[in-house]
Amino acid sequence: MITFDAVTKAFPGGTVAVDNLSIELPTGQITVFVGPSGCGKTTSLRMINRLIEPTSGTISIDGEDVTKQDAAVLRRKIGYVIQHAGLFPHRTVQDNIATVPLLNGVNKKQARENAVELLGRVGLDASMATRYPAQLSGGQQQRVGVARALAADPPVMLMDEPFSAVDPIVRDGLQKEFLRLQAEVGKTIAFVTHDIDEAIKLGDTVAVFREGGHLAQVGTPQELLDDPADDFVADFVGRDRGFRGLSFVTAEGLEVEPVQTYVDGVRGVRLLLDDAGRPRGWTVNGSDDVRAITGTFTKQDSLRLVTDLAISSPAGVAVRVDGDGVADGAATHASIADHLADARRESAG
Amino acid sequence: MITPVPLFNYFGFLLDPANWGWSDGSIPQRLVEHLGYTVLAVLIAAAIALPIGLLIGHTNRGAFLAINIGNAGRALPTFGLLSLMVVLMGTGLVPALIALVVLAVPPILASTYAGIRAVDRSAVDAAVGMGMRPTEVLFRAEVPMALPLIMSGLRSSTLQVCATATVAAYVGLGGLGRFLIDGLARNQYDQVFAGAVLVAALAIALDLAGAGLERAVVSPGVRQRGSARRGRRRGARSTDTSTQEAPTASTAG
Ligand SMILES: Nc1ncnc2c1ncn2[C@@H]1O[C@H](COP(=O)(O)OP(=O)(O)O)[C@@H](O)[C@H]1O
Ligand SMILES: [Mg+2]
């Protein structure tokens, strides 16, 4: 657990970047610092590994005050990932990844073997090991940056906007793999971003910062969406927070209607299934034109996906499939609304 | 009266086998002397300029003073400085070396400082953040990234010293300058010509050696020319990329 206790940072010249911050970052979880630019997120993060020293207050990791430890020794136990990866251009990918093990005196052969194995875990091919950073794309560099931070298997990771500099599609892939990786490694992670969507997607806990280094609210993503503490937070999480809240409700227990060649009498829409019972598409008014199915959902998917499918299908329903892809139900707008109301009641009660 | 020398005679001295043996005043001996002055002066200059350049580059303190003193040194005419040294210290190797070192320091100092300052700040931030101590940051991160510029400073310094080391002959020392002075004094223009050609040839050989050294010590990841282009081509050829993006166009640093 990382604990900030009444931490303040005033830079020479008078800027108070962080003002009396007290927060706990639970062990094994991702805590996201989010907020507009210049509100003290990076400063807070960099005080954890002493790249910046607090003006007052204490930061401790598992009860140990970070300022009481040798800075270099402390940092080698804390993974560090930054926006443009900050890879060493003169070192190959494998030697970049091996940086901290080599500082710790691990022999070169061993360190390189571990590095190549880590490449696989961040979704890169082992053949990249002997390339130089300039020969990688931005997204690949970022993966190497994550592998480098993981190399010495530190219990704590600090990540400062690690996915901000890549394009949205690549970012989405990086975020998904990051969550998959975290499920395996279970690090205590402090993650900085200015992107509320990223915060909601990745955070177990989200801390919303506001100008002047104040903490506006701390909570789970759902708590922030359901119950923003004030107008600033409400504004920051956005007007469509109701819709975004659907991400946290699964389709488990959602009422569905039987699906067999579902017909919407009013619009004359018909669901076509193949011989195995898998959905193929829709026909409208008996025409031969088949409109491809836009997607299906399973019980594990979020209500956000189900809603999206229902809205975009010509029949106003979302088709559920089982593990084999066989259609086994159809969810209507009405059943989605009912399910949502149930879920709200449950989480409130 | 100056007697015009027939054209073929320009090569007379250079092509005379008698001058290529190992004897007092022969071409090989003068070459070795010249090479000796040059290497000695550059080594001393590097021993002075590299640590200072690294220090002011790493700390970013005292840069203004150091660079300006260095440039003032560059503006001093070497021959004038040498004459002054001889007046103060008499003739010999030391005054000649001092004059050459003063000439050799500024390019090394300026390029070392500039090389360290030009290092990608985010890579240095990562180095510190991962737990490198100050000397590790300097020697494992900053110096390897600055090495292309540091090497180019050493090479241009070597070229200048090689060309200027001819002045050693004026204070009674050897080196290829002897052919210029003695040749002029005796109207033996083929000897003057030989001296000039040999200085140029030695300079070229030293620069080639410098290029070889640079290849050996500079990481392919930060090599200046062509490295980004090479990287892009390799990136485009590879089929194992897990994402569809184009590789970044520029090398960091
Ligand atoms: N080294 C510094 N010296 C002076 N002011 C700084 C320094 N670093 C950051 N600041 C100021 O502190 C405030 C918070 O910065 P930062 O923590 O980088 O914000 P964020 O990461 O949330 O964008 C900003 O007003 C910034 O200008
Ligand atoms: Mg920041």
C-alpha cells in the first residue's frame, strides 16, 4: 500500500503543485490519478520515487517512509513508465529491458533471457530483442517501456500517461493488454492520465484532481459516475456518464425472449440463422437483401454493449449467443431498462 | 633569381626511394614525429576537455564560461601563441605542445558539452527514475547517447592539430613542417610539395582511423547518418510487428 499523508509540494517560485494530499493506494490494485493538465498528477507520482521531494507531509510504501531510504535503491524496487517510453536509443530492446536487473548485478546472459521472455508477455515478438528503439513504432516502444519497468519484478509501478502518445486504436489494444497483464502480475500501480475514459477503463480506484493540486474525489469508477461529489467532478466525468455507467453492469440475468427466427411484425424484420443456429443477419420486409448482423453478446458482456447492439439492429433487439455462437435469446429495450433498474436497486441496497 | 623548376620535379623528393628509408630526416621519420605531436596534443586536450565538457553538460553549470574561454582559445593564432611560448619558455617540445593543445581543446569541449545537453531528457528521466546513480546516468545513458557528437569533436580537433603541427618545425622540432621550412629555405620546391602532400595524406589517414574508431564505439542505435533510414527500412520489411503503425521516423536524442 502506498500512503500519502498530508503531502504538499510547493515549487520555488510559489506554484503549489500538490496541496495537502492524503490518499491510500491499495496493494495489488490500479489507482488512477486523473484531472486536467497542470493539476499536480505528475508531481504527486514523482514524489513516490523521490524524483521530486515533498515540501511537507510523508509518503510511505507499506509503512516505510520513502525519504528514509536510499533514493537509487528505492527506485530499483519501483517500476517507472513514462509518456514517450524514454527508451535508451543506444541499447537494443533486450538491453533496455534488462536495465534494472543489470544495475542490480544480475549477469548479462540471465538478464537478456528474462528480457526476451518479458517481450512475449507484453505482446511483442522475440525477434524484436536485438532491434534498437528507433526501429520500433510508438506503440511497440511503449510495450518495451512496460516490459522494462517489469523486469526486476518490482511490487510497485508508476505510470505517467504511458498510452497518451499513441493513436486511439493502438491505445485501446495497449489498455486491454495492460489489464490482462495486471491480472497476472497484480502490482500496486499508480497510473496518471488526463483522459477520464482511460481512468474509468483501467482504474480499480480513481482519484480526480483539480487545479491547484487538490483532490476532488476518490472512488471506484462506478461511484464517480453514479455519485459525483460536486459540479467539477460531474463536469469532468462528462454528461454521458449514465450511459458510461452501463459498462459496469453485465448481461448476467438479463431477461431475453426466445429467438427462433425472431420476427418484428411491425417493421417486418426477420433474423436469419444458419443451419447450426448461429445468427447471420437480418432481412427487412421479406426482401432478399441480408443486412449483416452488427454483433452479438454473451452473458459476460456489459450492458453498454447490449444497449449499443439493440440500438443499431434494425429490429431494436440485441441477439445473445452461447459459447458456441448459437443464438439463444433476444434482448429488447424494455428488458434492458428493467435489468438496469434491478442492478441499481441491488447496488443501492 | 628564382630558377623555374620543371613540373615533373615537384614529385622528385616524394618519389626518391632514398627519402623513404629510416634515417635522420627521412619521410618515415618525419611522419612518425608529426603523428606523435598530433596524437600527444589531442590526447592531452581530450584529457582536459572531456571531463570538463561532461561535467558542465551533466550539471549544466559553468557552460557559458567554459565555452567562451574555449572559443577565445580557438581565436588565438597558433603561430603567435607558439612564438610567445618560446619567448617565455625557450624552444622545445613543451611550448609546441601547449600551443597545439590550446588549439585542440575548444572543438572537443564544445561538442562534448553540446552532445550531453542534446541527450533526450525523457531517457535521462527514465534512467534516474529506474535507480541509476549520477555516475551511472552519465556513463550508461548520457555519454553513449552523446558519443556521435563527442567523436565528431575529437575528429575535427585531430584534423586541425595535424594541419597545424607543422609549426613545430619553427621551434627546432621535427615533423612534416621540416620539409616546408627546409624546402623553402633551400628553394627545393619538390621538398615543400612533398611536405604539403604528406600533411594532407596523414590528415586523411587520421580521419579514416577516427571514422573506424567511431564505428567501433558508437552504438548503431544512435549513429547519426543513415541510422534512421536503415531502421525504417528494416521496420517496413519485418512481418512480425504486432501493431500496424509506422515506425517512428526519427531517432531519439
Ligand atoms: N519543476 C517545476 N518547477 C516549477 N513548477 C513546476 C515544476 N513542475 C511542475 N510545475 C508546476 O506544477 C503544477 C503541476 O504540474 P504537474 O504535476 O506536471 O501537472 P500534471 O501532471 O497534472 O499535468 C503545474 O502548474 C506546473 O507548471
Ligand atoms: Mg503530467
